[in-house]
Amino acid sequence: MAEQEFAYFLGCIMNNRYPGIEKATRIMFDKLGVGLKDMEGASCCPAPGVFGSFDRLTWASIAARNITIAEDQGNDIMTECNGCFGSLYETNHLLHEDPEMKDKVNKVLAEAGREFKGEIQVRHFAEILYNDVGLDKLAEAVTKPLNLNVAVHYGCHFLKPSDAIGIDDPIKPTILDELVEITGAKSVDYKDKMMCCGAGGGLRSRDNDVTADFTREKLTNMRDAGVDAIINVCPFCHLQFDVGQVETNNKFGTDFEIPVFHLAQLYGMAMGVSVDDLTVDAHQVCVDSALEKCEENLSTLDEITGGE
Amino acid sequence: MSFLNRLKRALTGEGEPGEKKPKETAKTEEPQVKTEPEKPPVEEKEPETSAEEQVTVEVETIPEEEIPEEKEESTEEKTPATDEPLAPVTSESETTEETEPESPEEKPEKSSEEELSEEIDEPAEEPEEAVEEPKKERSESMTLLNADENKITRADIDPRFKEEVMEAGAESVAICFQCGTCTGACPSGRRTPYRIRQLVRRAVMGLKNDVISDDSIWMCTTCYECQERCPRGIKIVDVVKIVRNYAAQAGYMAPAHKAVGSFVLKTGHGVPINDVTMELRKRVGLDELPPTTHTFPEALEEVQTIIKASGFDKLIGYNWEKGELE
């Protein structure tokens, strides 16, 4: 594989709450031969629905500052958070399309000694895996197939607004399902699969009851489909399904206990990264049921070969 | 039952029971119908949208009665007149008031309708009340505002607001024709009073204060389901965010949101690191602090410079000396 390197944008929730996602990604990309270069001094993206809702200029300026760090490296950005992807991609797109806004932002950035040039692309982790690494190479890297039934949660800002992003069909996408199934896991269809987790747009911090009601609906539909775990590609959705699952149980008296994994953690498991490195023990919702099922499957794999 | 029947009539295009009805609806509608065509200052530049606007305003109160009647009874006569493609609906509704009473076809139909309505709805003596009451209910439920003193008037309209929203990046909002697909797709609308179609409508009408003071605009998770389905390709989420920008400027920003803003201002992160995560990072062999503004103070200074330059510190009311929100 050709030398490829990305500017690795961390964001907030992954590195400051779920470091196992970051660790798994670094190990995985090392195995895949794709370079990740730290974006030193990067900040919050900042959150699209929150900062974008308060002040568009501040939002675009902080995002553009992050982009300039990657421009200095000469690398495209990789982020594995839908929110970060939303802010950085949208800003990059906006400043390309709207020279007036670009001037405004650059005036602000000049105060900090920076300039947005518009020289790089913003990419999402999952889309890089799918388009650059490719399913074949990923399949080769899987050493421990996972026989899990999982609910794939796309989240909102990975594919939408689709006219600007264009990664996959926003109503009936397949990209994540294909990526998940490379690990041996089965993506189970469930009702209103494309629905939001409820955390975005500043709703989680402002009106958590409404957010929890979204989450309850998603969790109900996932449980009805009989899944072993939830797979996401956004640490904020991840947090909502993890912490928010406990909050939902407390608010509504439900008893959901569906383990949650970021796609990087799922790939980590399938590529033999130690469970310890995935920091899944620090999740609010216990993931043991899913891990045990993986172990069972490994030990009985021979017996069920060809069973389907 | 009477609602169902009325709906059925509307759908089949049959007229409404009672002669009085068209007159009454014309009466109740007069203020709107009069003011808009006479002085259309809100939408001077776009005849198309102003036509749409009139219609939607009317449609909210009396859609079933007038328009279908028109089509059934007088379209054949008027089709030559409604040739202008731009405002066919308006021409219909305008002609309604003038031609209906004169239309010779109506009389026989009405009598049969009256009979029908008597059987189904109410005793014959009270056709007026029977007609009036449900209409009130309906107009109440169709508007955002319940009490009379809260009725929208011209004084509530900020004629620049629509332009401001458009200039801020949502030009496409001008072509909204209020189909409601957005609200149908909205997961927040299923559980909160948030109605994205109404938000767009009110923004286009220029009801700035009405919109920005409405708590429900903060119920959007920016999930884009509305925007993906909009048949006119309107950047609806941009409209929401722009409207929220105006709300924030006017002081309608929740304390929790100011707090998130202050985290970024203080640390560069909306979700800053904590002790538990620092331990976890160390355990898995990552640097205790990520290589972000957490590790590079000069980078944090850049972020703070940007925040001062854009005025965000003032927007959230951050006191630099105290190091906290006011």
C-alpha cells in the first residue's frame, strides 16, 4: 500500500472520555499501514449544532483554525466523530463556496496569525476505511471474527447534508453495514435505523429529557431486533448510547443494557487488540455480554462453520 | 363526524353546506385578503412568493370550503381566465368572493348540500352556529397562538428578517411552499412542540421576535432529516441555526449552552479532560493529555484570540477577570 498519511483530528469526547477509541484507531492504522499525524494544538471542532447555533462566525473561525493546522502539514484531515466531521467538512465546504464568508473568517484568523487557504479535504474515518483502505484489505486484517448481531447507528452528520457530503445515500445507506460485516458481525435491520440518537444540536445539554426520549425510542427498536451491541461512528452518539442509556433507564424506569462500541473498537476486537486497550471497562453500560459472546464463538467456531 | 364529512367534501370537491358559509368565510378573511394585495411590503420583490403567502394564510383558516368549491363549480368557466401560470391559486381565491354569489350553478347544488348537512350535522335551524363553531376551533388549532391578544398583526412583522436569514446563507428559504414534508420527517416534532414547517413559515413572514423567543427552536438536533426530504432543496438546518444565532444575540441562550461555550473558551474543548480519563489514557499508553489545546497553551491562546475577535466572549457574557460567566 502506498504511503498515506492523514492529519488525525481528535476532537473532545473521544480523547477526553473514551481513549480506547483513539488507542484502537492508532493500533489499527498502524497495522493497515496508514499514517496518522497528530494535529498539535487542535481544539474542539467546535460542535456544529451548538456553536453553529450560537454564532456562525465563531463556529466557522474555530473550525477553520483547526483546518489550517492540517494545511500546514499538507495532509487531509481524518476524524472519527460525526460532529467534528460535520463542523470541519461544512466549514471547509462553506469557505470554498462563499468568498465573502472566507474573507470574514480570515479577518478573524489573522488576529491569531493564521489564514485559511482551502488546500485540504476533510475525511471521515469510516469513509477512509471503505474507500482508501478497502474491504478486502480490512478483511485480511481481521484475525478474530466476531459473531455478533449488531445495530448499526449511522448518526446524522456522517452522511448529511448529502448534497454537500455525498458519501452514501442518506436514507438507505450501506457503507457502515458493509464495514461492520467485514468483522464477522451481522448488521441487523431495525425500525427507524436512521433516526438521530437525540444528543445533537445542543439538545443534550439544554433539554436532556427530550434527548433521553429519542434514545429510549432508538434503544427500544434495537432491543426489539435482538441485537448484542450498538455500533456507532461518532463518540458523541457513543456517549449518548452509553451514558445516555443509563440516564434513560433512570428517567423512564427501563432496563436497557445494550453494549456500545465505536467502529474503531469493533475493528480493534476483530484485529486482536486487547480488551484492556479498548477501555471498554470504563463504559457506563457493561459490555461483558458482547465480549463473552465473542469468546464463545471463538471456542465453538469449528462446530458452527457452515451452519448458516 | 362533521369534520370528517367536511374533509370528505373537500377532497371530493363538493361544496360546503349552507349558503352562508362562503359569505362568512369571506368576512372573516377580509382583513387578510384586503391588506395583503393592497400593500405587499413584506414581499415586494417576489410576486411569486407573495402569491404563495396569501394563499397559505388563507389556507390555514378556510382551505376546504373555498378552493374545492371553486374548482368543481367554476373551473370550467374560469380556466381561460386562470391562464397566468404564476398565480393560479390566487386568481381562484380572488374570484371566489366575487363570483360565487352570482354563480348560477351554485344554487341548486347548495340546496342539496344543505339537506345533506342537515341530516349529518346539525338541526336545520342552526346552520350558522354549526358552521361557526368548528371553524373557530380549527382556526385556533391551526395557528400557533391561542389567545386573541396574541394574534399576529403587521406590527409583529420585521420586513428585514427574511432577507437577513437569506443573506446569512439560507437563500433557498424564499421558495418554501409549506408542504410540511419537513415536519413529517422530524423526530423532534414527534415528541415536542417543535414544528419546523412553522418555524420556516414564521421566519419567512418576518415574525422575528415570535420566532427567536420560541423555546421550541432549540428542540432541533440538526439531524437533517427535514432537509434531506425537502422537495425544494431548502437548507432548512441552516435556517434553524441562523434563527438561533439571532435568538442568541437577543439573549435567548440557555445557561447550559453558555457553559459549553465557556468550556471551549477556557480549555479549547467543549468536553475537557478529567482525572478518570487521564488515568485511562496513561493505562493504554497514550499521553495523559491529548496533543491538543490541553497540551499546547499557545494554541489555547489562539482560540481565545479568535473568540475575542468574533465577540463570542461577549455573546455568552464571559468575564475574563473573574474567569467565569456573568
